[in-house]
Amino acid sequence: MINTIGGSITALITPFKNGEVDYESLEKFIEFQISNGSDGLVPCGTTGESATLTTKEHIDVIDFTVKKVKGRIPVIAGTGSNSTMEAIELARSAKSSGAEAHLSITPYYNKPTQEGLYRHFSQIAASVDLPMIMYNVPGRTGVNMLSETVAKLSKLPGIIGIKEASSNLQQAAEIMEYSKSGFILLSGDDFVNLPILSVGGSGAVSVTGNITPGLSSSLFKAYFAGDHEKAKKIHISLLPIHRAMFLETNPIPVKTAAHMMGLIGTLEFRLPLCPMKNENLEKLSAALKAGGLF
């Protein structure tokens, strides 16, 4: 079992074909990630269209990913839900599959209070003996988990870190200030990957890493080797690709890019996600060509 969680951790897309999970494409994509330098994988996160996977599909995709990775890099299973009971069920399945850790999002739609968030994550941690990384993404969930709440949770056994996607660098810095020593801070927004490192971050759960695993990883390797100038150049060079990945709702652009690059077979989404508008498709294609990816 690999114990180091950091660097560029790819938030995996989930390929579909004829309405089903395309496991052949997923296996090839996993190998592409590993052979090109990804530092870890997150199956069944937001980028993996977890919201439209059935519970069985969710469990099966995590199990499949763990089996194919074979311990070469960490697998952090996406297990979040707006139901605490369902989040516990998914986390237990991830543990049974042999995942390194699990990633659990703040409950969406319910809009819990800070006390509700504390009770949600503490209940999961008490129920499942698998390291948990919390996931704060207010733009998706409608609720922001404050740094004080994160710090309180960081003291509990089993809660090892947070994927912080608020893009609020003050909040990220305060998480590091208030939380227990050794608490893992991961960027959840590729645009602030380098700034997050400056306040004590360990890496990122990356959308762009789906199509640039090696380059994305090299940013973190350079930074931790002390070559901050190289890390800065890589970060700046990736900004046009990051922008292209958000021409429309994630994961529409990144999944389209992966298909353009021949990394997955069929380009298929599950409603309510749908194919890109032609004008944005042209912008995406241009960005990939300019970046030497297509």
C-alpha cells in the first residue's frame, strides 16, 4: 500500500458506451495516466460524473480502478453523497476494494450548517476505517466549509486532509494555520495549484491532469525539488488549457478533449450533461492544438 498522497492526482473521467460504463476505455485510460506520470487517481468524483452513476456502477468503477492500478499509485475513491448513510456505504465499499483513501464531498442541496458538516464527516470517519479526504467545493454544493470547521475535523482519527476548491487562498492558508500538523491540503482548482503550494499544499486533484498527466505532475516535482521558477513556468503554461477545460461545465470539455486526443473510445455523456456547443468545441480544439496536445 502506497502511503504518500500528493502531487498531481487526476480526477478521472468515466468513459461510457451505449449507456454503459466503457471498461475497455477506462482500463486504457488508467494505463495512460500511470505511464505518463500521474501521482494518483480519483475515480467517481465530480469529473467522473458520479452524480449520474448508479450505486452499483459507482462501486464497480472504484473496484475496477483499484484492481487495474495494482498499488502502483494511490487510488482515492470518490465516495461523497448528500446522504451521510450513503456516503458511509460507499466508503465501506471503497475500503473493501482496497482504495488508499476516500474523497468525501460536503453535502449538496441539503445546505447543512457548520455543525451539520462537522457531524456528517465525523460520523463517516467513526463508521469507516479508511483515511478520508474531505472535499469543499461551494460552487457545486451551495455550502462553504469554513477553515475553523475543517480544523476541528482535522483532529479526528481517520480524517487526513481536504481537497479545497473554494479558490479562496485566505481560507486555504487558514486551514493550514488552524489544522493539526501533517494535515493534507490539496488544491481542487487547477488555476490555483501553484499558489496552494505556497501556503503548505501537498498537491492537487486535477481536471486538466486527465489530458496532461506528465506536465501536471512535473509542476509539483519541480516545486518540491526547490525549482520554484520551473514550477511557475509550468503553471503559467497550463493556464490556457485550464481555461479550455472550463469553457462549459466540467467534465464536458475535458472528456471531449480526451476523445479528441484518442484517449477514450466513444464520446458519451449522461443527461443532463450534453455535448459542447460548436463555438466552444472550436475554442477547445484551438487550445489543444496550441498546447501541442492535438
